[in-house]
Amino acid sequence: MEILADVLVGLVAALHAYILVMEMFLWQKGPGMRFHGFDAELARRTAPLAANQGLYNGFLAAGLVWGLVAADPTGFRAQVFFLSCVVVAGVYGAVTANRRILFAQALPGALALAVVLAAR
């Protein structure tokens, strides 16, 4: 069960690293604009906001990686804290921005959190 928990935490960390790249570096390029359905002008106007969001997603990824490499109890506590942040951010994003964030961000975070807690 601990291996599954570590794999899921790693996948959530990778997801947030991917979001960082999309929001900070690819927002105004083809992949970012196609993914979000933006034209070049909207992508240009919203790029500073997206970069800020990307940075926060990077912090989530870094915290999850820290939770994977730190010895317990710190590692466990970091995983629980950062996965909880992922879930809250995903729910908030789904309510305020786009419902698909609930499934793309909050659900994987909640699943990983449940497995981390069950593995304890």
C-alpha cells in the first residue's frame, strides 16, 4: 500500500510540474493556447496571471516531492499537507474557473490523499 501511495503522490507531483510548464512557458505557444482554447491576444493578456498560477503549481509539486524524500514523520505530514492543498485548490478552481479542474486536479489529489492516509 505504501508503494501505491508513493506512486500516486509522484503522479500528482508530475501533474503539477506539467501544469507549471503549461502555464509558465507554453501559455502563449500553440500547445497552451490549444489546450485552453485561447486566441493569441487572450493568451498574451492573461500570461502574467497564468505564470503566477504556474508558480504556485510548482510549489505544490516541490512540496509533494519533499514529502516523498523526507523521512517520516515529516514526509508523511508534508504529503498530507500538500495533497490537501491540491484538493482545496482543485475544488476552488472548479467552482471559480472551470469544472474540469475538479476531475483533473482535485480528484487525483483526493485519491492520493486517501491512499496515503490508508497506508499509514
